[in-house]
Amino acid sequence: MFKDALTELASLNVSGVNANYAIDAVPETIHRGQLPVLLVLPVETEATRSQRLFPERGGGFETIGFADGVRTVTYSVTHLLLLTPTTTGRGLRDHLPDVVDLIDAYFSALAATVTLNGRLVEPTRVRVDPGTFTHNTVTYIGCAFRHTWVVQL
């Protein structure tokens, strides 16, 4: 159920992205040749939570069930796009066109599978948070795609 949806998200083929890492393959260190990358993150650290442009209220895991209806679970998942380290000499403003192009490419790819090949009960809802993000100890320019999923039990 949930793991299958995470696997589908990791297989999303986004034009311009060199690697898309599933939960069991997220690298500790990302090398420049791997960038840009997408990381599937079903959990958040305090650092990624504090970097949100629009903070959410409530938890990332909610159960919703109806006595005679479909039993579902709502999950929050971050698909983190890392474009380049902030130490490359060019500033955020210089990289914004690349970030915007990758956001467009991301949604073009996602549009072909909004239910992640049937893994979700309803199309994913995605909020976009471009900015800087820390992975391991390196700060990157990128974008967090904050997914909200409804999965059937």
C-alpha cells in the first residue's frame, strides 16, 4: 500500500533529473555528478520542517475510516528536488530559471500518473516549496514537493 506508492513515486521519470532515489536508496552524500536528484522522504527532520514556506498543521499520518465505506489512510510525503549546492558561486536568483524548468518538468511527468499507477484512491495533492534545503550537512538550492496521499487499506 504505502510502500508501493513510495516506490511508484521514486520511479517518476522527470526530464532533467539525473537520479530519483527510493526510500531504501537515499544516499548519505550526493556528488555533483548526481545532481539534480529527487529524494523520496516519507519522514521529516526538524530541518526540513522549519524550511517550509507554508507550514502545515497537524500530523503527517492520519487515519480516516467509515463503518460501511472504503477505509483509507492519509499520508504526507516530501519528494525533495536538489539542484545544486549553494556553494557553487552562483546565487539562488541565478538558479531560479532552472528550478522553475524542473518544477514544470516534474508536473508534466506527474500528470501522466496522478494516482501513481492506481496506488492512490484519489489524485495526489502537491504543494510546491522552492528554496534551499539541507541534506546531510550540505545546503542545496531546490524544491520540496509536499504530497498528500489517500491510500486504501
